Amino acid sequence: MSKIRNKTIQGLQVGDTFTVSRQFTETDMQKFADTTRDYNAVHFDSRFADAKNFRGRICHGLLVGSLLTEIGGQIGWLASVMNFRFKQPVYFSETITCKFTITHIDERRRARATALYFNPDGDLVIEAKLEGILPDEAERQILNEMVREGDPTNKLR
């Protein structure tokens, strides 16, 4: 079972931190471009990337930013605000680590979190501030039932 989902079932608290890492490939980029229709030349043409003073073609910022949705999906976080600051480019095949920390939860389960993204050198490449709604007791019970049933819709078991 997903450790993140298990923690959600037990109950989330301020300070809970979850970390995921991933490499983004050219295939990931192409699928993202085809889905979003973002065909910015900086992702496809080395000459254009060089003209922007990058050391090569770069990944789409929102593709990399989507790492936090792996965590949010396991938590059952219903997002209402996602504010990204793109600090440095991300290059294909770099392993990017996203550290998601819950910073506030109110009595209505409205929550705030930060997500910090680091490249292999430990440089901060993206910073995000998030707001959303956490699962209530009844929803956590459903997640628990889903896990007991083998969590068939969760590919991160």
C-alpha cells in the first residue's frame, strides 16, 4: 500500500512531509506537449534553447510541477490554489525530488502546503504554495475500504 495513502487514512497533521522523485524523459515531454498543445521551441529545438541561455532543451515547467499531484492524489487532496515559482530550468533525465509539507489545517479541513523541487545538485528549481481540502473522516474510511479491497484504482500500491 502507498505509505502516503496509509498516513492519510491514519490522519494528516501540520508538519507531515511527503517526498517523491522522478526523471522526466523526452517521451513524457512529447505526451505533455500533445495534451496541452504547448509546443514552445525551448522544449523542442536546441538552437532556441541555446538562444535563451539554457544548456539544452528543457522540460515544461508544469510537467515537472505535476510531481506534487502524485502526493495530492494519494492524500485525496482537493486542490483550490496552486502557485508556482519556476526558479531554474529542468533538463531531460534529471532526477527531480518534490518535498511536499502540510503547513496549516483548519477546523474545516482546509489546508495549506508547500512543495519544494530540487535537482540532483540540490538546487531549488520550483517552489509552490498550495491550498486545498483534506479528506474528512468518512472519506478516510472509504480510502481505508479501498485499500482493504486491494486499492484497484491506485497504480502506486
